[in-house]
Amino acid sequence: MNEQDKIYIAGHRGMVGSAIKRRLEQDGFKNLIYKTSQDLDLRDQAAVHEFFETERPVYVFLAAAKVGGILANDTYRADFLYDNLMIESNVIRTAFQQKTKKLLFLGSSCIYPKMAPQPLKEEYLLTGLLEPTNEPYAIAKIAGIKLCDAFRAQYGCNFISAMPTNLYGSNDNYDLKNSHVLPAMIRKFHEAKIKQEPFVTIWGTGEPKREFLHVDDLAEACVFLMKNYDDPGLVNVGTGVDLSILELAELIAQIVGYTGGIKKDLTKPDGTPRKLMDVSKLKSMGWQAKIRLEEGIRMVYNEFKNSGMVASEG
């Protein structure tokens, strides 16, 4: 990629897409194009074709997707499967038709079987049953990977796929009903501190282990892959380091300055015991995550406090 190449970021207002946009701007790329979902419905094949025919992007970062937490995934199963299949099918096929030089498709670690060995290696894809609650979303993402590989095999398209681990960072969702565990904990501990509550409750035993990647690290990895990776298959993007949910809660409490207790609600499920990415493939190419978890949480907590989402101290 050079600085004048026309680059399309699909999903530029989401957490991942906005981070890719910031990274490219920081690196001096000046010819970025994007449309809101109101201006361009990526589920509409004719609209996507017209957009590509008019703009003719040289590179495409496909970060657009219908996303949500466990409850949303399980409740709106048809929407998650249909919408994501349509988005990726339209963008990938039209990128081929309009001779896009390279496309990067972004998936999720939920593509791996629920009981896959740890850490998760790229070759574990399609070796077992998926987690039932987010199966529709996972199947759509697996289809996207296979679609990129199929266009590569049949037509020689340079379409690649990256699978990030659990993400956090700017533009995250802090709604307690449907946010992921890290931003939800930041909000819960912050509000408990303001209200001087004696304890904060976490789900389950606190023993399951999770890996977290700052979205700015993911954006850097995506640009790195766009410049350096040209092979079929997928690439895991993560830190290769995890911690227990209880350890995460204790770390967030320390950063927030909450001095009360942590209570475990053993009536709530633990979920998958562990979801750790094997990142040796990406590391062997010369890239690894830079933002340590404690540093990253401090960054996002400061952003959260300044966002106006909750009352501040005093």
C-alpha cells in the first residue's frame, strides 16, 4: 500500500473499523473512503456494486458486521446469520468483480470449536462443534474465510482473513445488558465506587480464563497483514496471554480505585473454561501486540470517565 492508494474501510464507525481508520490516518494514508450503514446498506447487492463501480477501491478492510453479546446472538439467530452472510458475500464478490487488489476479512475467535485444544491454532477450524449460543455468527464468519479462500483458489484474488481474540478499546460498548465482560466490569466497578457499594458481583466462579487485545493493536496488525501477508487461510491476532475472570476483576478494581469486595454469583454460568489464541503464526512474521493489559485498561478507563456516560465523582 502507498499513501495515495484508495482504501475502503467497511464498518468505519465500529470499534474495529474506527481503529483501522485512525491507524491508517496516523500512518499517512490520505485516500480513505467509507460510508455509514444509512448511506450504504452492505446487505444490498446492487448498492454495493454501484459503490464499488463508482469508487473502485484498491484495498478493502472488511470490518463491517452485525455484532452483539450472547443474548443477542442467541435471540436473533436468523438476523445474525443472514445479515453477516449478505454483508461479506456482497463485499467480497464485488471486490473480485471490480478487481480490488487486496481485501482483508475480519472474523472472530468464536469460529473455533467449543472444546478445541488450547491454545487455539489456525488449523483447529472445523474440527468440532461450535458454541451453540453464537453458532449463527460463527458460521457466517467461517463462510467469510472460506469465501476469501475460494475466490483466491478459483480466480487468484489476494483476499486474506484475520481472527482477533476478545477486543476492548475506544468506541467500546458499555451497556450492561449487552456489552462484553471487560467494558461491563469497568462500568460496574466505576459505578460501585461512586455509589460506595460494599461489593461488586461477578458471574460464576471467576475461574474461566480469557485473553484481551486492545483494538489499536488489532488495527496495527491489520495494516501489517495487508502489507505483508498474501497466503490462504486465516491468521490469529491476539496477545497469547490470558488471565482468569477473577484476576481481571481484581485488576479493574485496582485501576478504578474501588476498595470494596468482589462477590461470585455461583448461580450464573462460567461459559467456556478457556479461549486462548495461538499467535505463533503472526509472531513468526514479525508482529506482536504492544499494549499491556493494565496499560490498555487505564487508557480505556480514562476515556470512559471522560465520555459523559456516567456521573463523575463528586
